Amino acid sequence: MIDKTKIIDMNRGKLPPQAIDLEQAIIGAMLIDSKSVDECLSIIPRPEVFYKDTHAVVFEAIQQLHNEGNPIDLLTVSSKLKLNGKLELAGGDFYLIQLTQKISSGAHIEYHSRIVLQKFISRQTIMFSELIINLAYDDTTDIFELLQRWQNEFDKVTDFISTGRTTVSFPTALDNLLKEVELLTSNKQEVKLVGVNTGFKSINKYTGGYRNQDLVIVAARPSMGKTAYVLKTAIEVCKLGAGVGFISLEMSMAQLTARSVAIDTNFHLGQLLKKGFEHNEYFQTYRNHQDRMSKFSFHVDDSGKTDITDVVITAKLWKRKYDIKLLIVDYLQLITDKSSKGNREHEIGNISRRLKRLAKELEIPVIALAQLSRAVESRPNKRPMLSDLRESGSIEQDADIVQFLYRSSYYKIDIDIEYYDDLLKPLIEAGADTEIIFAKYRGGSVGTTMLKFIGDKTKFVDVMDEDDKVDYINESYTELPKPTVTEAFDSDNQVNDELPDWLKEE
């Protein structure tokens, strides 16, 4: 039970939010109508939602009977209260009879239950707000622990909100599914999206786009191009006028900007970060791209705040201010959870669950990058598996999609075209060299497709997508001369993480 005396603000002359008459109506309806019990329990999860302690103990007895599969009426509830030693606290049999006489049916119990839940949430909000305010005035309070406490208390309140949310009926879900199938069927020659654009036609064809509430894990060994892969997705979403949030725990805003320009233009990363332009006319081309890309609703946090609470707060702020449609976190193993008291595996479990919950709450896809363990290196072909995910149990369980990036050329292994099926062979012959392995796909089947990696731009392209070869300013624009890999990267440590080991500087 909450201590209601702590939230009575006598300075304002106000009592805590409450609806005693509706609480009486709810308990009365549950005592006379078994259908009302199911409706109420789907909205009100715990006894403390009731303001009056008398109603809370009666509700607790009803909930216990329901969980045990026993019938619920005046006699059974009275008997359960006696067994719990709480009949007197509940007002006795006389008060139970009074409750049944206050209502004739449970026709409006869902509406009444939602109001009572709202009053409880208001009381909880007042209570934790007062607590946070008092702690903020205390000079001995650690501000970061205070923020963690605030987020934890806020999450408890939002949990009640989601518990009371109306679920989609099965007929409505069937109708929604039909609309998706109609969309996919309308033109089979063209990729139709039912989710967020991934930026690659082959991936879109495989997934239909990343769907709202999905937690997508993109995992690989270092230098496989994870950031380049998701940046392409971010850029394509921005081109459609939607907002994207990018939590970068590894790269700076300057690095991400340079990579974004290299991905979305004909410029090379070495020109943008190291060598500069060979011809003055390139500056005008850059300004044209700048005018175009500056309109993107692309929001980056490179502050280096690693706690999951900071990630959640930032994402919710972006959703409220910019209505972001996609969140990217780079990368998962750099996130910490100060509230976790267990080992690192337990901490990662908490983090992945909160990311999944964040995706559901904001109703957007959340893409989290992840590193694979060194176990990959022990295999002859170096191809990753689900067990290679560090602390893989929780990540694998919470994720809706797990993708691996794998380039055999990184390990100086020649592509054996005979290893691949007939659907992938044409992609390899067209230059594709990177496997996108769907190791887990809750909305479909596991499998593999392929993209091409362009090293001097740290960019992935779909070899069957002609749009990936088009200059966005002028289609007749002559492609810039390509520097060698050494020229593009020579001593720039900022991009060395995308180079194979034998090209990295000592």
C-alpha cells in the first residue's frame, strides 16, 4: 500500500486524486457479475490502485479467487477475507452487502476501471515528483543517481499506462493483415513497404521494411561496416521526410556527418576527412548536396552518455519534439545500466529488455548494433552464428530480427560461388561481396541476401538497384576519380576501423 498521507498537500489544500464512488461500483459489480471480474482485471493489475484500503483488500481477495479458478460471489469473497484475516479491515459482511446494492450490473465497469486507474497514476506521479523534488534540494544527493531514480519511477507509471491500454481485437488485426497483404500484392514487380525503409531494395523485399515496435540487432565483428550499413538506412528514412535519432557511443558527429555525405554522394571519405577536393568545382557540388541534406530530420547524440536511462530519455525527447520514426543505437555493448546489481550478462539483459520496451512504447523500430565475440575467428570460414553474440541469451530473446554482416574478403578468403544458392549467385557475379545473414526473424524465415561494400566510401550498395548509382544533383555528373584505398585512408585513424587488419596503421 502507498502511504497516502505523504501525498496530501495541505499547502495547496488538496486531497490526493481519488474516485471512491467508482471504486465502490467496481467492487460491487465484481461481486455480482463474473464477466465484470475479467474486464476489471484486464485494466487494474494490483490492489494498490484503489485509494480506499477497504476496497484494496476486497479486490485482493477477488483476484486470489480468480487466480485459483474459484467462483466469485459474496460468500466466497467473505470466506477468502476471513482466511486472509482481513474481513474486519474490509468492513465485514455488512459492507460487502452494501457494495452489491450500489450497482445493478457491470455494464460500465471498463470505463469506471480506467478512471480509477487514472486517479492512481495521478497519485503515483504526485508522490514520486515530491520525492524527486525533495532529493533535488538535498546537497548530498548524487545528480546522476537522482536521474536514474526519476527514470525508474517514471517507468513504473508508464507500465501502468501500457497495462491499461486497449488491445487490438482479432477482427481488427485480421483486417490490418489483409491491408498489408493487399499492399504487398498490388505490384509484385515493385518492393512495397509495410515498415520503415531499410535503404536497400533487397532487404526491403526480404522484410517489407523494419516494423514499428521491432528491436533489430545488427551484429558483426569490428570493421565489417555495421555503422555504414545502418547509416544508409537512416539517410533513406530521412529522404522520405521522417525523423531519425542516432545514439552514437563510439563515433563523433563529425565522423558520422562525413560518412553520411560519402554514403549519399559521389565523394570519397578520404576527400572529406583527409585530402580535400582536387578541383574547385567540387565545392559547388558539395554545397548543392549540403542544401539537400541539411533538410534531413537527422538527430545525433554523441555526448558519450552510456547509461541506458540516458538513451531512453533522449529517445523520448526526440519522439516528442521531432516525431522520430527510427532510433539507432551504436552500439549495445557500450551501454551500461547503473541500476543493475548483477553481472554483465544480467546487465545486458536489462538493457535489451529496455530497448525492446522503448520500441513498443514509442511505436518505432529500434536498431541496436552489437559486437560479436572472438569465437568467430576460431572457425575456418569465420561465418557468424547466434551463439557469437556477446551475452547472447538475452539479446537473442528480446530481438525481433538479428542480422549478421559477413565479408569473406576481410579475412582474405576468396568467395566460393558454389557455396551459394541460385538466388545469390547472380548477386555475386554482379559484384556483391557482403552477406546479410538473417539469423533470427520473428516475422519471417531466416536466410541470406547480399550487398556490395565500397571501401573508399564506407558504403553498401544493392547491386541490383540502379538508384544506388544515380547522382542526386545532376544525373550527367561525371563520377569523381577514385583514389586508391591507401590514398583514401592513408594516415587517417578516424576511418581505420573500416579497413582490414593488413591495411591498418601500426
